[in-house]
Amino acid sequence: MSKEQTHEVQSDMLYGIEEKPPVGVAILLALQHILAAFAGIIAVPLVVATALGLSVEDTSIMVSASIFVAGLATLLQSKGLGPIGSRVSGMMGTDFTFANPAITVGSQFGIAGIVGATIVGSLVEIVLSRFIKPLMRFFPPLITGTVVALIGITLLPVSMDWAAGGVGAADYASVENVSIAVVVMIFTLALNHYGKGMLSTASVFFGMVFGYILCIFLGKVDMTAVKDAAWFALPKIFHYGVTFDVSSILAFIPAYVVSLIGTVGIMMAIGEASNQKISSERAANGVLADGVGSLIAGVFGAGPNTAFSQNVGLITLTKVASRYVMILAGLILAIFGVFPKLSALISIMPQPVLGGVGVIMFGLVAAQGIKTLATIKIGDRELLIISIAFALGIGVTVRPELLSHLPSALQMVFSSGISTGTLAALLLNVVLKEK
């Protein structure tokens, strides 16, 4: 690439990875990232707590701990501490990959069993992170483009569910819900494309605030959770106790492997969105931050942490890749974790509002991957690799019941469309030799 081309690529970003926006702008952009990820951060502890029949008090403690630890893990990932952290704009939080093993283990050994499995499993991921570097040579642009596109495509059904009102909602897919999502989407697009300065850069933030206010006027926001939440609550160390059991640990390890694969893909996706190549060392340190974040999560009774893919679309949309914005987001999240009323205020945001902006963000991630694939020469071999990876990745996302009769460990590995598609692409890239 010529110097002129390099400058053109870098200048495409408003703020690169190492650039600092003004404090006021950075706070708005940080809140934008938090709003986009918040539903995902609190969803898993809520699902696990409900499935295990936890009390309201214990559920509240688990949710607050998840928010607090997500903030600490985001700080570790984006700011870095020694070899820990990729030092890119990476949002962290607990993921649905861990929901099923947590419910299985929790039903037998309680939260103490989940805590033990989370801690030991995190140590396994920490060790595995040191072997990422030699594996990165198997990730040429053909694979990175395919993986990034898959991240966006497999998230689109999530945004559709949000737009419909959320899975299990009584008014799922009602005209009102879909209309709210469409209005928020159009409002956000208009701000991003026609707005100037901050209106364009923080268009997703303003879109969600607009949608939130609209839903308040429509009577779709229930403030009961905010009233009931405590003003201040410090996270508790080993509140549930800890139990180490071999079968529990073995149930968590496949989920950690899936998390590892996903994090490598997300690190590459962040690199693509930031117009910067992510080195093998950076990717390995990103996975190490996953493991250390999960270790901290176990101590505080939260679920294992991993890199969030939802936020990659924000980087593409806003052209802001500054890790300092995400460092600020981590600090704010940690503060939310000790002030439950603030986190409750965000947690009650109606799902259609998230759906309106989610469609844009996840679609952009998919487009970013396709853009990368467009830069390489695609012959019959490459078409086969892309098509099979897409078919399998999208297939298990929309038809997860296909895996229902597989052993639970295999179900765990292949339940994520990202991990299935990535493994297929990696394997085919090795097996299908160049003619």
C-alpha cells in the first residue's frame, strides 16, 4: 500500500485507536457504547437467576455484579495491564454461550458451583491465550473477512427480535413495536448521514434517547424496577460461596473454547472497523483479558466475560475507534454496577428501541466483512470456503434445533454461528489446497 493510500485509510477515521476525543464528546460516545451493550450484559444473569429460582435480592446482586465486572473487564481490554488486554476499543460482558452450562451446573451445585467452574475455566482460557500467536497465520484476509461478515449476519436475528419487542414478549411483532423500531432506525440514519459534528458521531446515542422518550409518551416504559432498585450497593466477594467440582468445570470448558474463538474473531473485526491490522500478539492479549475478566467475574459471582460483538458496528458507523472512549465506558459501567438505580434506568429501555439501532450496527459489521472479501481475488476455492462457512454459520443460528441430538460438549462448540462458521472456514482453508 502506498503512503498516499495509507494516509487515506487512516484519515477515514474521525478518531483512531490511539486518538483522544474531547472529554464531553468521549462521554457521549462512551454512553453510546454502553446503551448498545447493556441489554446483553444484564440478559444472561437475569435468565440464569430466573431458571435457578433465585430470590429478588440474589438476582439483583448477580445483575449488579455482572455490570460492575463488565466495566472492569472493559477497562482491562481497552486500557491494558502488562500483557493483559488488546488495547483496542473492545466492550466486554457475559455472554449467552455460558447460559446453558451455568443453568446446568447451578441446578446441581447452586451458584457456588457456577463460581468454581467460572474460576477454573478462566484459568484454562488464560493458558490457551498463550497459544493464539502461532495460530494467527491461519487467518488471512479470506478468513478474517468471512468471520467479520458472519459476526454481523448471525447478530441480525437478535436485532429482529429486539425490533419485535423481545423474545417471549406478549406483544411480540406488534405493529406498534415494529413501527417504533423503524422510526428509531430512520431517525438514527438521518442523524448519521445528514447531521453535522456530534449529531452524526453520536447518532446511535441520540437515536436511543429519542426512542426511549417516545416510548415513555406511548406508555411502554415501566419505572417500577427503578423505584425498587437500591441507590447504592457494593459488589460482594464470594457472596454465594465457591464449590469446585470436576463435572461442573468440564461443562464450562467448551463454552470457554467458543468464547476464545469468538474473541479472536471480534478482535479482527475491531481491527477491520478501525482500519488497523490486529497483530497476533494483540489478539492473544485480548483473549488473555477474556480469561482474567472471567476470573474476576467468578470472584464477584458474575458470569464469565468475553468480547462483545454488538459494539463493532458502532465503530464502523461513527468512525470512532478510540480506545479511550471505551476506557471511559468501562469506568462508567463499573459505576453503574454500584448504583443499581442508574443501571435499572437503562435496563428498562424498550426492546424495539434497541432493534432500531441494532439493525444498522449489525448490518454494518456484515458489510465490513464483505468489504474485506472484496479486496482479495476470489476464485472457485475461495467461493467454496466462503459459501460453506456462511451456510453452516447462518444455518445453526436460525435452526439451532439441528444440534439437539449431539453430545452437550459439541452442542456448546457449534451452538454459536460465529464459532461454527469460523471453524469451517479455517478447516477448509487448510484442506482445500490451491490448484
